[in-house]
Amino acid sequence: MIVLVCIGAVCNSFDAVCQGEQKRNKVTAINVAGIELKVELATTTEEQILGLMYRDKLEDKGGMLFVFPKEQTLSFWMKDTRIPLSIAFIKADGRIIQIESMKPYSLDSHVSKEKVKYALEMNDGWFRVHNVKEGDIIKIPLTIGKNEFMETEK
């Protein structure tokens, strides 16, 4: 089963967001291949549908972590997303299995090549600039909201 994170045809449900008044999601600390970040969480269907749409910028150490209840094939697109992004698809154990660049407003689908539990969106090129690559580990809180991290090695 492919879960399509449709980031676009939801303006009727999110009128304030479509007017540029997007509220920020909960934030959590993660560690990406040794780099500490504070990223917004997208844990609900509504947060995942909205993603980073309608934003004009993303801080260098900012991003959005999409958290799903179980590993599954994920698909993302960039409809109504103004800023270029890179996406990392991440297994439940925190291992990055795929990194792709995504163009603003594109309807191209970016599909995980394996089932994954997480997707991390950062500014386009962030992973390359910070020498983060497939196989690297992201330490993510075991239970969102608690400060427990997976104990996995690179």
C-alpha cells in the first residue's frame, strides 16, 4: 500500500493556512548523523497533508519530520510548496534509505523505494552540504514528546 501525502487540494479545510497564516507544529530535537536539529513534527493526517506548504523560507537547522504509525511506502509531492526541499526517507531504526531533491510547486511524486516510518524535509541541498548520506542514522525520540532516543549505531 502506498500512502500519498497530498499536499495541495486542501485549501477549503485550511483557509487561514492558504492565506499564509500557518501555525507552527510541535517541535522536537533529533540528531541527524551527529548534527543536532529542532524540527517540526507532522504526526496527524492534517499536519502531514499541509506539510511545509505556503512557507516562504525554512531556517537552516529547521525542517519537518513526518511520523507515521508503522513502516509503509510513502509518496510526497510539492504542490503549493514555495521553497525547494530535500527529503530523506527513514526506516523505523533511524537509517536513511533514500534522499531526493524536490522542486517548488512540482506535481512529481517522490516515492520511497522501501517501506519507511519517517520522512524528513529540509532545505534543498541540506543533506549534501552537511555530508549526510544514505545509510546514516537519525536519532528520533522513541515516543514523540519524551526525550528518549533510539540506541542505534552508524
